[in-house]
Amino acid sequence: MSRVRLVITSPLPDELVARIRATDARLDVVHEPDLLAPARHACDHPPPKVDDPAARERWNALLDEAEVLFDFGPLELAPSLAERPQLRWIQATSAGVGKLAERVGLTKSSVAVTTASGVHARPLAEFVLLAMLMFGKDGLRLGREQREHHWELYCGEETGGKTVCVVGLGKIGREVARLARALDARVVGTVRELRDRTPKDLGVERLEPTDQLDELLPDADVLVLAVPHTALTHRILDARRLALLKPGAILVNIARGDVVDEAALVEALRSGRLRGAALDVFEQEPLSPESPLWDLPNVFVSPHSASNVAAENGRIVDLFQENIRRYLEGRPLLNLLDKEQLY
Amino acid sequence: MSRVRLVITSPLPDELVARIRATDARLDVVHEPDLLAPARHACDHPPPKVDDPAARERWNALLDEAEVLFDFGPLELAPSLAERPQLRWIQATSAGVGKLAERVGLTKSSVAVTTASGVHARPLAEFVLLAMLMFGKDGLRLGREQREHHWELYCGEETGGKTVCVVGLGKIGREVARLARALDARVVGTVRELRDRTPKDLGVERLEPTDQLDELLPDADVLVLAVPHTALTHRILDARRLALLKPGAILVNIARGDVVDEAALVEALRSGRLRGAALDVFEQEPLSPESPLWDLPNVFVSPHSASNVAAENGRIVDLFQENIRRYLEGRPLLNLLDKEQLY
């Protein structure tokens, strides 16, 4: 087998680059930190620099030579990704890349895309627990009272016995279910297709296909959106379904902003129909400074960082190394993106 | 056996009063809602009204006739509780009543005091989890950025793998340990006396007597105070021990304010030696509007309500009913206060 040119297109610490390089002697790993935008935080994957002509030219040359990419690379040059002569495989650094792959033409190409599905399950599940516990203790109101130096006794709620409905029991949704069960919540949820799977297989008390979600909404104390963004899930939580939810329910969105009708959500939060929402994703990101969501007293805004933890790059590289071995041996890759279902 | 006069001295919903009354036909249950201060929230136990002479007189008469009290009753009349002719037993509505019982002379009397130990373990453990997850996601900073409509990606931390040190593995501390383990934390802790108990017995990886706490501090990512307030635990977390803690540790106090040297704590929070603190209890309550704790950016102030949940009165009454049956049959009461150890 000839050498395999592998280009790393988003920042990684040197020791992780060294680990990738050590995976197999046939690898020819290109890591040019000068071409990468600096990471804004410990586990960031910003797009590479292409703002000067020399960098742009170098990226074009690298993309023409690359057989494997770690991360999508310069998205400004991405519309031609599908036509790069050597490119066979892109390992993404997040789970929800289906719509992006579609936008840059990869779903109609023969280039394999593998996701980082699973890597972010744990920190996202922790965000859900945080939201449940915070609303249970009325934490947003406590924050306001703290700023006013106001002391007032109150009575909170326990998570034990609450019904948590997880829309999308993929790797992330199942980790949410596992941790919610550990806190003695009752967990129900949906998958796109049951395919003979029982509720027990997915760790829930009740399981429905996602298109039967309506049946689960009236009992949900906490609704967790963990679906991929696809044509089927676009604005799956709309005004009609918000009205079906148990009054006073909590929404947690760790999926994508486009799976919610954000205007309808704002209305449900203003009216008190929803007790609150913890949102890590939004229709438009960064969230516009004009969005009413910032100032609603029952909304916790998280800047699409709930999945980020210091340990994640190590886990992505673990997955990538396993996939490199599979690639070199011609075995099926893990986390291969389904180009029709987009996840 | 003659009739037993039982006086309910803090607000309870009618159905719970009915449940108490139904426990045994020999009970003569006095519940005079007009004499009780209204509950300020769903599960409040405010002291009774004694502000007009008639109410005071009625309370004195009730206390003289009572054999059993549900809650301590009017504390203004409490210094003479120990000398009430018929009084044999007081069922308290919280766990940490040792110092109060001492103050009103009950520890030197023959009156039995039973605590509500165990009833509040779950909601207090949830407060600890909330604190761990909130600091893990840098939630206080996110709240500030939300108020400024500021979007900035960041990298958080997971609770999995963190070391949680629980000072005081009583019922509350053990529930904290159980839930922290469910989130894959490493849990260590202390008890006053080991008495042949192994770490496994108490659900921790490492167990020390509380007077050896110093040995656990350098490894603690999260320090949870769950000890009763006694002479031995008074200001157990002082400047010296704060300096022994792992730099950047989180403190969670669900015990009593007096188990911490609050001035030293403020210093450790200002210097950044502690990353943050979630405090449900304070040296002085209500917390003075002048306290620097309100405005520290790394402090979450909870108004001594972390143990309050709507379900708690039902659980206290469950315990009380069991104790009434034991009392009438002359069997040992559950949760009997040790008048030397004060818990």
C-alpha cells in the first residue's frame, strides 16, 4: 500500500498530532499550525485561515494532495471538496455534520464522512442534568435575588420521579437517558424507526417512533431534543407541539436550533406555557444581540459549548486512530455518515 | 393506656393532619391553624404566632397539656419547654436540631427529641449535583454573559472523574456520595468515628475519621460539608484547611454556616484559591445585605432552602407515624437525637 496523505485542518495539541502520526507508518501527516486559526478555547475547532492569498493557495494545494482530512478544512474552499482528486475520507470533529456535508456537496460525492458521534454524549448529558436540577431549584430566580441581596425561603422540586422525554435516542440521547435514570427520573423517548428495538434496549420506559412524538408530550416534565437536524426533524418542535406539552414543562435543546420554531418557543416562554428552557443551540448562531431569548427570565442561554470539554480532543483522536486502522485495512469505518439520513 | 395529647405546632396540610390522627385511636391531636404563622412556601415550618397575649396564653396552655409535639413550637416559650409537666417527646421537622435543642435546655432534660434526618437527604444531594454541574459548565459566568447578550464559545469540564470529598457521611452525605458516584465521580469522605466501617460500607473509595480530614483536602475537586454542627465541627473549614484544599476546588456547604470560617472563605474566594462556592447556609441567617458573599462572582447563594421540596411534609409525616407507633408500644424511636453528640 502506498503512503496516505492525511491533513489536519483544525488545531490539535502536538501530543495528539504525534499520536495520530504514530498510528501507522504509512501515514504522511501534514500539520501546519501557521495555516490554522488559533483555537479560541481548549477544545475549539475553528475553520482554517484562508484570508491571505498565500494561505489560500497553500490550502488549495493541500486539499488537492490530501487523501484523508481531520475536520472539514477551509469551508470557503469546501464547495470544491467533492472534486478534490485524492480525497477519500473526512473525519469530522462533531456529531451533527449531515447538513454541512450536504451544503458542501459531499453527500453527492464518493468521499466518506465519519462523524464524532459519541464523543460529546457525556458533556451534553451533563448539560441536561444541569438544566433539570437548576430549574428544580429555581436557580435563575435565585440568581436574580442574589444580585438584589434578597433572601427569601422557597420550596423547590426534586428530579426524582419527573418524566423526561428524550427526542432522539442516539448516542447522546441514550447517555441523557442513562444519567436521568441515575437521578431516578422516569425516562421515555423516541427514535426515528423502532426496528424491533424495545424500550429496554434503549434504556427507557416507553418508546415511540419520532413521528408519534405527540403521544409523549402531555406527560413530559422535561423535553430534551437530541435529534440530528434533517428534513424530518426541521422545526419538529413547533407551536402545535409546544401546545401539547405538559403545562410548566422544561425544554432542553442540545440538538440544533433549526429543530425548534424559535418564534413559537419565545411565545411559549413568555406566556409561561413552558416553565423554562435551557438552550445550547439557536436558529442563528451566534445568537443575535437582538434576540428576545437573552432577556427572558426563564431562559438559560449556553453559547453552543455544552459539548465542549477538555477531554474531547483526546477522545476524537482515539476514534480517529481506530478509523485510520480500519481505513488502511479496508474495513468499515465507525460513525460513517449516512448521506440520505444525514446522520 | 390513656389518651396521648399531641400538638402540631407548625403548618401542615389538612390531609397530613388527618393521616397523623388516623395513626392510633388513642391520639388526641390538637391542630389549631389560627395559632400558626402561615407557611411562606409549600413546605415551610415557621414558628407559631405568639405576638398577641391571647395566642401566647393559649400556647402556654397547649404546651402544659402536650405529651408529644410535632415541631418545637413557639421558641419564645421554649426556654421552659424542658419543664412542661406532660411533655415527653418532640418530633422535629429538620435534621440539624442539636444546637437548637441545646439552646432551649432540652439536652439536659428527659424529653426525647427525634430529628427528621433522612427526609432532606435527596434534595440536598441534588443541590450538590447542581453545584458540581454548574461550576463544570461555568454557569455563573454564562449568566453574566447572557445579561450582556455576549456570545463566546468556551470549554467546560465534566464531573466524571472528579474527586468529591464528603465531610460527614451521615444520611445526607451518603446520598450525596451515591448520586456523585452515579455521575462517575470518585468519592471520598469522613465520619466522626470509623467504628469498623469500611469505605465500601459508606459508598466511598477512601474513608477517614473527620479529625483526619486534612489528608483528603489536597485531592478534593469538590468539598461537600454535610456534618452536623457540634463543638467538634465548629469552623472545621478554617483558613488553615482552606489553604490545604486543591487549588481551584469547589466548596458546597449544606451543613450549617458555623462549620465554616466565613471571613476566611471570602478571602479564599476573592483570591481564586477556591474556584467557587455554592452555599445554602451562613453564619448569620438571613444573610446580611452587607455580606460580601452576595456579590462575589464565584458564589452561588441559596437561601437555606436547598432541602425544601414539596414532597417533604409527607415524608416527615411517614416518619412521625412510624415513631408514634413505636412510642405507643414503648419501642425505641427512630432518629433519636443524641444529646451529647447533638445529632
